[in-house]
Amino acid sequence: MKRKIAVVGTGYVGLVTGVALSEVGHTVTCVDVDEVKIKRMQEGLSPIFEPGLSELMTKNINEGRLSFTSQHQEAFKSADAIYIAVGTPQKEDGTADLCFIESVAENIASHLKSYAVIVTKSTVPVGTNDYIKSFIGTRTDTPFDVVSNPEFLREGSAVQDTFHGDRIVIGADSPIAGDLIEEINKPFGISVFRTDIRSAEMIKYASNAFLATKISFVNEIANLCDKLDANIDDVAKGMGQDQRIGDKFLNAGIGYGGSCFPKDTNALVQIAGNVEHEFTLLKAVIEVNYKQQRLLVDKAREYFGSLRGKTIAMLGLAFKPNTDDMREAASLVLAEELVLAGATVVGYDPIAMENAKKVLPEAVNYADSALGAIHNADAAFIVTEWKEICSLTTEQFKENLKDAVIFDGRNCFNVETMKSANLDYFSIGRPIVKTQKEFA
């Protein structure tokens, strides 16, 4: 059965969720308080870069299943389900800020006129859905239920993940509400896992924290490989062939970033602290990532002796490929460290340049292409593994770089190729290629 659905919030989670639900046949109205943003989306213009999203937006707008409004009352009228998909940004103490959640709950209480299931897509601390239920329930007599339906989307492949996910988690204390949300999601053809609300909330945090732990672990192994002359590529491949471990998230690099892992790991530490549980392991994961994001500067400083007066090309600025998201990107840390060290920084990213200019230090310069960034630079930092950047040839590096030295934070290039090209090449956890000069 096709349902009428409202989605509050049009960021990565809300917009992708709304578009996907309309694509499988439901009638969806997305709500946002930003009038300018709404107008652009009504014209089929996506406010975020996400492969495949704009095309699906336009298609479903034209077919009458997807609309956008700033009026909550309009969106909630006769809605079978209201999805909460607003941000829960991190406060200074690491806890999740629920002010946007409360604002949505207030609007639901004010405008809900008939039974609906309130579906929380936003990542929220354990117990938040109970709070939402109490908050709304004390402000309206209209019947409703609350369901936790956490998202597991990866930026850059969110559309793909929505239609080909591993599972759909539904946390519901009301079987009727849980059945409705399962019915809404049935067209995706993805297996459903039903549980209670608090367990569903914890599944989201636990999943992200585990993946962050896996990343920090392999990065620590890579750093150890550097000191023991082992090769992290072979180590990770050998580990990944063990089915108990698996080969996902075993790529060594300069740490994780984005809107989820940093925020959710910090929030889970705070959640644990609130019940007097010392989450020692996760604190170590966070500390490892903090150090890892600075690794390329450490390697460059060791190589040059001093970075003062050096020009460093920073290739890739977004926290990962196929997104324009700069939240917790390694480039933020690297740029700041390089500027403080007296280096001139020239940045380039195929998609995230405009967003980068808003958050990187003012001293950073920008190039129109990867080749433009490395031209006459003393060294290149590979920060984001965009295909365009990883496709640069050794000849292009040699022709443009002054010192022909590369610090690869994503292990994009083949070590043996760099050896034969007479380039100095430093990656993460792999053999150093040092053909031109001794360390300073």
C-alpha cells in the first residue's frame, strides 16, 4: 500500500530518505525551514552533492510523488508517517545537541490532527525516542506512536545504500506502528530487523563506533608496519581473508571524518559516561584518529626539516570522495598545521572547493585543477582519494613538482611504480620510496 509521508529535514539523511521513499511509490512531502533551500529543491536542484540524487529528485517531482514545503501543517496533514531527519550536531562536551529534534517535536504536537507514526531517522542518544514520545504526548491529545528507524547511509553512496542496504532496523514498542513502518519499507526488498526502541538507537551508535574502531586499529597496525618494515597492504589483505574479520574498513590512511563517525564516537563516550561507564576502548579510537589526521605533516616535517617557505599541494579537501562534505575532513587539520608551520598551501578538490573555502584557513590558496595545484609545489599531499587525483601519472608529478616528493595519505599509488619513476614517495604503513635525498 502506498502511504502519505512527511520528512522533516532535507540534509543528507532527510533528502535521500524522502527521495527514495517517493521513488518506491509513496507520496512524500519534505519540510525545511529554509525558504531559499525549499525554492531551489522545488526546481529540482539538490542542495547537496550525492551521486544519482538529483536525477531521482527531478523524476519524482515531475511524476507528482515528491514535493517540498516550509509549512509543517501542510506536510503533516493526513500523513501516515512523519520522519524526523534533522541534524543532531555535537556540543563542545561531545554530547548530541537535540535542539532541532525538540523543534520538530514541537511542530508535530502543534499540527498533528490525526494518528501518525513518528519515525526518528536522526541519530539520537539512547532514550531520545522515549523523550520525544513524552514531549509530544504532553502537548497534544491526538494519538500517535514513535518508532526508531536509524539510517546506515554512507555519504557518496547514500542512494546506492538506500536501495541495496544490508538491513533495515525498526525499533518499536507498538506492533501496529512497527508493522506500518515495515510495510512502508517493503518495496526496497531489504531484510528487516525488528527490536525495541532503545536497542535500535544503540544499534546505530554501536555500528558506527565499531567501524571507527576498525579504522583506527588498522591505522595503528600501519604505523607499526612503518617501524617494522612490514607492508600494511599485505597485512590487511591477510587479515581480511579471515571471515571473522572481513576485508571492509581495513584500508590504512589518515583517519576517518565526516558527519557520523567523529560525532557518534564522541556521543557514545558521553552516553557511557552518563551511566558511569568508562568506555576506554572508544576513547583510544578517538585519540588514534586525532593523531592519524596529522600524520602527513609529521612525515613532511621529518623529510624537509622545516616546512617554512615550502609550498604544499593538498589534493582532495572533502572528507571522502563523491561528496562535497567538509565536516571533520582531514584537510581541515592538515591545512591548519601546514599554515602554522609557515608553509604555503595550495588546495584542490573536484567538488568541495566552495565548501572548503568557507572552513579552511584564509591563508590557503586554491587551484583550478590537480595539475595546477602541484605546479611548482615542493610536495604533494594526497588527502582525498578522488579518481581524478589517483589517476595522475608519475610523469605529471615529476614535471610539475619541484622536489618530486609525494605524501600519500590514502595509499592511492603503487609503491613499485613510484620506485621505477624515481619519485620520493611516503604512504601509510608501506615501504618508503626514497630515491632523491636523505631525510633532513
